[in-house]
Amino acid sequence: MKKGIYLAIAICAISLLAVGCGSKSTSSGPVQGSNPASTAPANQDKKNEESQEIEVFYSDDQLLQLEQSMKEIIFEDGSDKYIKTYAALQSSDQTELIPLWNNIDLLSATFDEGKLTLDVHIPDEARLGAGGEVLALDALRETFFQFDEVTSIDLLVDGNATESLMGHTELEHPLTRE
């Protein structure tokens, strides 16, 4: 009986790793802010671009705890800064770090007087279990609250303030610093 449970846990862990590893390369482009089609005009706009090294939080390969990684983002203005930070949450350069937000689409990001509002769309394949949902919310909190100007985060799902992100953990509106 115990061997069956251990086997089921091992299969689930391997499946999560396979899903996470298979989708990493698709969203690494936006983090660097480089678009091959617009390299010539980008040289003219470089005056307005800023660069910042940020802390981004991912899950370890066992989905047990958060691990920190440093990434550089290049952005033009305040709202672009938060969009690029979210994009950094969606991809990891290290295979042992699992991006928990990799399949969750950002619909919009607005910042007003300390309140960051993120509107996301969660497809069925991006839904995590209770533990994964808690880690995903913690990764979001840790990553965005490193910016002193962000005092709260309102996380919306398809434009609605839902009770839970993925159906397991209560979602506060807004999320505040602890």
C-alpha cells in the first residue's frame, strides 16, 4: 500500500517537472525586452529605458519552498516595470527552479497610489494544487513587494475579484505587506 502511494507521488512530481521544463523557453523573450523585429528603433528609445536587477521567486524542484533568483529587467516606465517583473516570474534560467506563473497570462497591470492591480487569466493547465497555489501567491508577494512604492497588490482573475486564485486558498483583496 505504501509503495503505491510513494509511486503516485513520484509520478506526480515527475509530471510537474516535465510540464514546467517544457514551457520555460516560450516566455523567456519578454523579460530581456528584446524584440528582433525592432532592434533599429530600439536604439533611438534607449534614452527612456531603465534597467534594474530584481529578486524573482520560484519554487524548488520538489514544490516545497520558494527559492530566490536575480534577474535584470529593462523597462520604459512604471507600468512596463511591473509587466516585465511579471514576465520574469513566468520563466527561469535555472532548471532546478520552477516558475509557478509560467502559463498564467497577464491581461493588464496598473499602478495607482501604491496599489498594483494585476488582472490575470488562468487556463486549466496552469492550475496548481493547494500547496502550489500558496507558493505561487507567496512568490508573487515576495517579488512585487521588493519595490518600495508597492504597498498593496489586487490580484484579479479575468477582471473579477475572486475568493480564491485556483480554488484552494482564500485570496485577500488587496494583498498587503506582512
